[in-house]
Amino acid sequence: MISVEEARERILKEIVPLTHESVGLTEALGRVLYQPVASGSDHPPWNTSAMDGYAVRLDDTIGASEKHPVRLPVVAEIPAGTMPQKPLEMGEAARIMTGAPMPVGADAVVKIEETRRRDGEVDLFCPGDPQFVRKKGEAIEKGATLLVQGTLLRPPEIALLAAVGRFYVSVYRRPAVSILSTGDELVEIDQPRGPQHIFNSNGHGLAAQVRAAGGRPINLGITRDRPQELRDRLREALFADYLLISGGVSMGDYDFVRETLVELGAEMKFWKVAMKPGAPLAFGTLLGRPVFGLPGNPVSSMVTFEQFVRPVLLKALGRRDLFRPMVRATLAQEIEKPRGKRHFMRAVATLKNGRYEVRVLANQDSHVLLSLVQSNAFLIVPEECDRLKGGEEVWVQLLEGP
């Protein structure tokens, strides 16, 4: 068995980011930029008003107050979406709306709250304020790099791209992932279940994990514990970028995945990892495609995906943040375990007064999916450790969840 760190290193060494594709902005959320984006224009494209009020020349409004207002003729109305028809001359004011272009000659704005309209004139109760004028190119200068390669496109980035008129962006291609579940005991969830069967939860759980990580899952269903059928199904699965196989990687009489992969020419990098749950984890390459053999127990399958496959998909997508955040937390109870393996224990982490407290769930058996539903973190217990006391500082990996 190899360590978790060595397994991650061997896996990630084989992974390179995928090619790119162009997508519309409505489909770009959560994708990663392949090419940097520069602005093709200034933003705003002209001096604009930051307030509803009156565009003025600052020199015309010096000394204005409630007791001694400055009265100016209103020579224009400038709503947002229209361009001023003529420059603002000395001794004039123009009614202007937020976001509307400033007329040439105007260099300040008086807020509407500080004015009183009188027929074709306006009384100004304070001097104009140049800070209420947004300068051309103030937010973004033409030619400026807005987003660099590798940027994750969140809602703010999408809004920024829209603001500069970018409808299409070049992003890393989403990896296609074939998912194959093995086992005579499995039956699909839309089929009748006999007393000897269990529903195929792994195929659907892994597909959801692939999609959540940004990949494109292709659930190929179930293959039985028969070498020839397994060989045929594995060949069919090789159209994808990555291949996930759940079950059949242990040492039982009907675990044929290992020998079948070798027969097909796979170069296997390792077969077991010193961790729990998820020790029977296999990784190799087949015809240049990374192949993962994940454990058959549902919790083991999802935990090993989280620790090893998710970082692979993120790297393929061009992401830099490959791993879940790790935080220090106070352990709420005593924990015991055998030495020799790193344990990823399902737990609930709670933030109290700026510090995390973590409590491990009672049932840690690798078939109990409900414990994953109830958890939002893994307590990481090192290989050499056999006991942790309540109140100790421990490492916790935070997950998405409740």
C-alpha cells in the first residue's frame, strides 16, 4: 500500500489540462478561462453621472447654499441612454440621470436632493461635486487585461464580461467521464429488485460527483462479474477522457477488474492506498486515458472520488484550487482507530465564536450512505495515530453539504 500523498502525486502527474472550446456567456458559469480577456473599449465609454441631478460647471456653483442658492437656466434633459445634443456653456445646467453621458463642458453634478426646480430654472443649494462624475475609462481602460488564463468564472466575472460586450469566451473543455459499475448483486433503480440484489447507487452517486466537479458524466450502467463482458464494456468506455470503475478491485474470487485491465494493456500505477474507507483503490492508464478502479462500497467509492478523482477533474478543467479547504478544529469526543491507515471520518464541523468544533458521526461503516448525507466534513486522523482525545486540535477537511 502507498500513502495518500504518494497516490495523489502519481495520479496528478499523469493529468494535463484539456483542450478548449468557445461557449456563450450563459453557459460559462463555473468554467475556467483558457485565454485571457482584454477590454475592447473604455468603461464607461464617456464621462457619466453617478447621480440623478444636474450637470453643471463647478465654477458656476461655488458658494451655493440653502440660504444663498445659485439659480441657473436648465438648457437640456439628458436621460440614460441618450447623448447630449450640445455642450454646456458657462452659467447653464442640464438635468441628468444616473448613468447618462455628461455634456461637454460640465465637470460636476449637484444631486437632485440639493435642488429645487422653478419652471425653466433650477436653484442649487450646494456646489457641484466632481466626485459624482464617473470618468471615461475609470472602471476599465481599453486594452486592459480583465481576466487572466485560469480564472474561474463566477457570477462577478460573468457580469464583467457582459459589461465589456463579450458574448463568447474560450474555456477549458469539460472532461467526459465514463462510469461503469460492476457486480452480479447490482440492479438498476428502475428495475425490479430480487432478494439477492441491491440498487446501483454508485453509478448515480459518481455521476453526480463528476457533474458537481465540472465534468460530463456518462453512466454506462452495470457490467456483470464475467471477464469477457467486462473486457467488452471497458473497450466501449474508452471514448471518454477518463474512466471510473466501481467495484471489482478487491481480492475476491469474482473481482476481475485488475486482471482485465492488464490484459487490455493498461499500465497500472498502484492498487492500494493506506486509507480508510477506500483502501482498494486502483489507478492506471489505458490507451492514454486515466482509469480509476474505485471500491464497491458506496461510501468508499464517494470518499475516494473526493480525495483523488475530483482533483483530477479540476486540474483537467484548468483550475488551480484542486483540494477542499483544510481547517483546524477542536474535537468534541474521544476517537480510537488502528494504526497504519489514514482515516477520513465523516463528521459535522460547526463554527463557534470564530473557531471550528468537530463531532464525528457514530456509524462509520463504509456502506452507510446516510452518514455522508449528515456530514459536512471529514476528520483526518493520521496513519500513526491510534487515539485522539476530546478537546484536541485536529485537521478537518470541509465539504459542500448541510
